[in-house]
Amino acid sequence: MRRQRSAKIVATLGPASSTKAQIRALFDAGVDVFRLNFSHGTHADHDARFQAIRQAEKDTGRPIGILADLQGPKLRLGTFAEGPIQLAAGAHFRLDLDRRPGDQSRAPLPHPEIFEALQPGTELLLDDGKVRLQAERCGAEYAETMCRVGGTLSDRKGVNVPNAVLPVSAITAKDHADLAFALDHGADWIALSFVQRPDDVAEGRKLVAGRAGIMVKLEKPSAIQRVAEIIELSDAIMVARGDLGVEMPPEDVPCVQKQVVHACRLAGKPVVVATQMLESMINAPTPTRAEASDVATAVYDGADAVMLSAETAAGRYPVEAAAIMDRIACRVQGDPLYRTMLEGTRVELEHTAPDAISAAAAQVAATIGAAAIVSYTTSGATALRAARERPEAPLLVLTSHLGTARRLAILWGAHCVHTSDVKNFTDMVQKAARIAHREAIAEPGQRIVVTAGVPFGTPGATNVLRIAWVDR
């Protein structure tokens, strides 16, 4: 089941896509990694999804990644005594810690950390920015605001404070419970939501303790301001454009997307472009042309993966959404301009032997017309370096660690195979050639480029490059 594209597809599971048959259909349509959104559903729901994904993995013989997406701190209004209210532009409106239901003049906001961060002039966005307030006077327990953009307010609508770093952890009590559950069930990636600062990533890394990869979702302007530090501390990045677009001007988001994709390329970290990619397919069997172009742009930019959210979680056409995303990515990869654009954003090499070997493998494969680059890896570091080069030859990743194979399912171009360790050079070459042929990546008589580390099985020790023939 070799994909005919290098960019990977992440799909969110939900009510529309959680049976074993639906998950298998999504995999067959092109999904490489399944996202479990812990903002919704019970642990029992997610347990059933874990089991179904692992069954699909067993049935297909292909490593499948699981991304557990933690909810993060959700800041919300309290309730209103008599239902929704209409707030007009220019109206004065009070927010406070008083938990009594709100009315036309005030509403409870049970988050003292917000009031700690407010200053006169600070903007508050309610209900994804549909209503905008500006603080005029504020204290430790209240804020008197002026409504700048009016609209309807109702119970428990979300609150965003775009120009402030709030004194709140990115990992809530709920997240701690969800994280323990996800790690116990073998999640391959943990996504941290609403990260504001590098310290949030460090906190998450300490809790995960190496049991899964850390994927940071970029949703806050404060995170963008320190994105280089956050990329360095993370294992992967998600450009979560929906929430990011609430707190940033819409015209800034495309530029941020391209800058982050490029920065992750430079760092050799996988990057996922997410949110609203095929939004209309929640209710329609085909996407708009603009949505198709949006997916294509992310692929042209060299993103490791593109993601489906509500399209597969709650939409009417989940399998069709995955299938059209697959077709778009395949079509882009067949465009000669695709290689031109990738090669136009070449990354600078680090002065290390593993980087030198990975760069040489891509160059040698292109020079001799090799059918594939075969990368032996234990921790995944060798494969990350190989994919960072965005080689034209297919990338076959061989690893003795099933967890590594699953985690690398999100990596650009990586066709991962779980296999036993090799013992010597002869075994290395023969196994690489045999699996490349078995996986329909190389034909007898073609050459492959093999990279590995000696001593074999040593993490991060890529120091060997061999050219080998696939036996007739």
C-alpha cells in the first residue's frame, strides 16, 4: 500500500468516522495519521478508536500514526439568566468574577488569570471574534469594557485575549487525565493546544517523558513571536489556522503559514497545515476550487502533512474528503513546478556526519537515477534528516521499532516498514533491496542508495552510504 505522494494526510475521527469499517475506508482513501480530538468524546469513545486503528494497522500491515490532541485551556464566559443577549457597538459591558448569571449589562468570566493580564486598551474577542470588546477600566476581579463590534452573546462562548500572555498553563487538569489515557493506549503524537511560550512546551515534554512525539499547535500570536524557540523544543509543529486566524488579522495568516513551514524545513521538524482545508465538504461531496488550491499550496510549500478536521469528524462525506485530498497532493507532485519550488527552498546543512550522509544520499540518488533511498533508523533521526532534503527518489524507512515507524507516518515522503535489525553490511544491503522490491518501490536491475549507522542499531549514528543493486 505505497502512497503515490510524499505529503501525508491527517484525518480527525468523530461521530461520522469512528467504526472499524469507516476507519479502514479512510485509510484506504489515503489517511496516514488519525487525530483523536480530546476536546470532544469520552475516554470510552477514544478507546474504541484506538482499537479500530490498531486493527486496521494489523489488517493492512502498514504502520499508522495516532495523534492525541489535548484540549488545552479553554477560556469561556459563564451563563446568562434569560438566554442570549444582543450587544450593540458602543455599549458598555462589564465582565467579572461574580458567578451569578449575566444580563444585558454584564457577564461572568470565571478566569482570574484574564483579569491579571488586562490593561486599558486590551482587546477581548468573544465567540471566535464575532463580538469584540475593549477594556477601559480593569482590576483583579473585573473589567469595564466598550463593545467595538456587536453581536449575539450566549452561554459559555469562548474568550480570546490576543495581545496578552496569560498566566495559565497550556496543560489543564483535564489534559493531565487525557494525556495519561493517551500514553497508556500508545498514542504516537501528543498535540499541545494554545501554547503561548516555550515554557509550555518544556512542561509538556517533561510530562510525556519521551513516550510520544510532541506536536505544538500554533494558535496564539505570542507563540508566533517566539516560534524559533518553540520549534527547537518541539518534535513537530501544526499551523492551526482556525484559532490563529481569530487572534491575528486574516491577511497575516498565509504569511505565517509559509514562514513556519520554511522554518520547520530548516530545522528538520515535521510540519502540519491544518483547519478549514476542505471546509465545504462537511456538507458537500466536492470542495470549492479555492479549497483545492489551499491544499495544493501547502503541498507546493513542502509541508509534511495536511489535515482534515470537521470534514472527517462530523461531515457527510469523510471518505470523499480524504480521497480528494489524496488526489490533489498526487496531482501537485506530478507538476514539474513542484520540484522547482522544493529545490528553490534548499536548507542549510548542519556540519555533522549524519547531515552530510543524508545530503549525499539525495545527491547520489539523483545523479545515478536510483529507484529509492533506503534509510535504516532506530530513533527516527536518520529519516528526519533524509526527508529534510526533500529528495526526488522515494524514501523507504526501515526500523526495528514499531513506535518509530508509527511516529514517522507523518513524515514527508517516508514509506515506513517495521523490520528486524540488521547484523552486518551484507544483511543491510540484501534486506534493503528485498524490501524495496517487495514494497513496489524498486524493480530488479535498479539501484538503491542505502544509509545506516555503524554500529548497527545505534540511534543518531548515520555514517554509512552504500549503492546497491536490486537483484534480478
